[in-house]
Amino acid sequence: MPFSNVLSIVLGGGKGTRLYPLTKDRAKPAVPFGAKYRIVDIPISNCIHSNFKQIYILTQFNSASLHMHIAQTYIFDSFSKGFCEILAAEQTFDSTSWYEGTADAVRKNFNHFRDQNPDYYLVLSGDQLYRMDLGDFVAKHIQTKADITIAATPVTREQAAGLGIMGVDSIGRIVDFMEKPDLSKDISHLKVPGKLHPDPKLLASGREYLASMGIYVFTAKALKEALDNEYADFGKEVIPQAIGKMKVHAYIFTGFWEDIGTIKSFYETNLNLAVINPNFNLYDELHPIYTQRRNLPPTKFNYSTLSEVLTGDGCIITNSWVTRSVLGIRSIVETGSNLEGVVCMGADFYETPEDKLENKRKGIPDIGIGRGTRIRGAIIDKNARIGEGCRIGVDDIPRRDGDYGTYFIRDGIIIIPKNGCIQPGTVI
């Protein structure tokens, strides 16, 4: 199928409140992930592997770092007619408001989309980890002659309580939809027909319901009609209203899929990448996750002990003990440090000897993890300065969610914000 027929739209989300404070100074798609990537690299890489290279990213908050990452990373040659561009909320003669939701964001950019004259729109979420053959997804949409096709993943009844659940008939057409059904509610009529379920093992494990993944294919005509109203959100309003009025089909996806839009899921999914057999394989040479080429030096380990650790480029780890952790680009861990269950995003630059001398004069710790510091169960954002002899998350101190000035706690996870500074000897 010619890629020019498909226009991909990545929904970058709003303020990213569920990922705050990681989104305090950046858009949600620009949050660093997996030691060297950004969250937005995931949906863009899926598009590129399917040869869908006409990509728009919709966002409106703190978009400067996202603009820079996209501009420096996704540069297609002039022969492919491909592009990857950000569409931030803008004021026009027709609209002076911000995006009010996912559907509203797409509606307000139709004038940009029409210029590409697509036959199909591929709408993707910007805060999920998965690897999908989007070409097959679109092909199945065309084969069934659907107006809308929704990617769906099998889930258990317990998981269904937090997701949008779809009921399908024997040919995969969606005939019912229920948003986050309470566990006390009987939804047995929404179970996947046995013959339609593609994986007997998943069915046997109790994953009998289909949850919307927030990934859609629309024919051009169907998207225009579906948005000819004032509905703001795809999942809560547009899709439920379309069922029964349009031909809406499910595309059942049985691979790994995880929403990484909350602090807890972001933290746990990052750490899982470092285990011996992770749920998501970063080492698939045929389907890599693309990101910015930084030309950084290799990571260096000096007399350290490491277990289940993932590192980005350019790190220097000296005489330290690190386990079950992810260390981002240019991470510096000094002598005698102990890290357990830590997601460290690294740094945007290296400090020079002159910088360090000036920092010492001002009483400011160097960027990175200082000598003899112990950290457990924490996220350390970029360019953070953790002084010598700190104890973060290792003592029997109650972790109450809240904002504490130099640090935050969300879901029991300690977060040192971007450019944060923790003075030597601090105990958190």
C-alpha cells in the first residue's frame, strides 16, 4: 500500500498531569525514556517501520524541547515526501481556544491535514509502549471495509475496570462499548467470542475482554463525519457515538502493550526494560526504536558491581553498586554510591573542570550522583545534582505523596525534578 495514502497523527496529550513533575518543563511526548529515548520515539518508530512517513504530532504545553528533538531526529529525504512535524495549538479566525481533548485537537487541525489529501487517518497515542505492525492494522481496516478500526488488546475482568471495554460480534464488528466498568457490574455479555480470540493461551488465562488501546484507523470521510460535532474526546465520546452509526471493527493485538502515562507505570516499565527477560525487547534489530544520534562516547564502568542495569551512552560509573536500575545518557555516578530501583535520566551536557570548581566555590554539587550516596526507589530527572553522602529512600521514613520543594513523591516513588539540587548529607 502506498504510504502517501495514510496520514499518521500522534496525540501528544495535554498538560501531562499524571506524569508531573516530569512534565513540569517539557511536553509529555518529550519525557526521556529507556535510558536514551523519548516517549514520542515509540509511536514514530512504529510508523516508520510500516513506511508511514507522513506524521503530525499534536501538542500544546511546554513544546520547546519536543520541537528540538523532532527537528534533530526525524529528517526524511526529499524523495520520500515524508515529514514529521509538530502542530501546537494555535489561534485562528475560526478558533482562539486551546485543544479541549483528543478529538478537538484533530478537528482544529483539519485544515493542515487536508493539504496531504489522505485516504486514511492513523491516530496514535503518545504515551504507550508497544511494537505493532501498523501496515497490517491498516490493511485489515481496508479488507473489512470498515469506517473505523480500533486496536484492542485482551484483558482480564480486573483490568477491564480501568479501561474502555468493547463488545464484538462473530466477525469482529464492535456492537457495544463500556467505559471503565466497575467490578460490581456484570459485563459477561462483552466477552470475546471464543472463535474470534486469536490466542487460546490468553483466553485460558482469563483475558476474555477487549480493551481499546486508543489507536484508531479512520477512512477520511468517516473521520470528518465523526468529528462533525462538538465532542472533545475520542475514547469517551466520539467512538461510543460512532458505534451503531458507522461500521466500526476491532483489530485484536496480542503483543506487549503498556500505558506509560502515569508515574507508577512509567517507573515500573522503565525498570522492567533492564531485567533479564523484559516484557518489551529493545534488542529487535528488525524493528528498532529510533531516536536522536548524539555521537556520545561509550559508557565507562570503573570497578563497579552491576546487576540488571540498562545504561545510555556516555555514562561514567565509578566504584559503585547498581542494581535493577536505568541510567540515562551522560549519567555520572561517583565512588561509593549505591543505587537500587533507580531511573536516572542523565544529563544534557558534561561539566568542565572549570564548571566544577565554580560549583564548589558556590556550594553547589556537581551534576550526577555524589560520592557515598545511597538511593532506592526513585526517579532522578535530567541535570539533577545529588550531593555527597545523601540517603534517598533507604531509611524507614514514611513516603506520603506530595510536593516537598526540592523533591516530589508520587505513588510512593521519590522524584528529583529536572535541574534539581539536593545538598550533601540530605536524608529523604
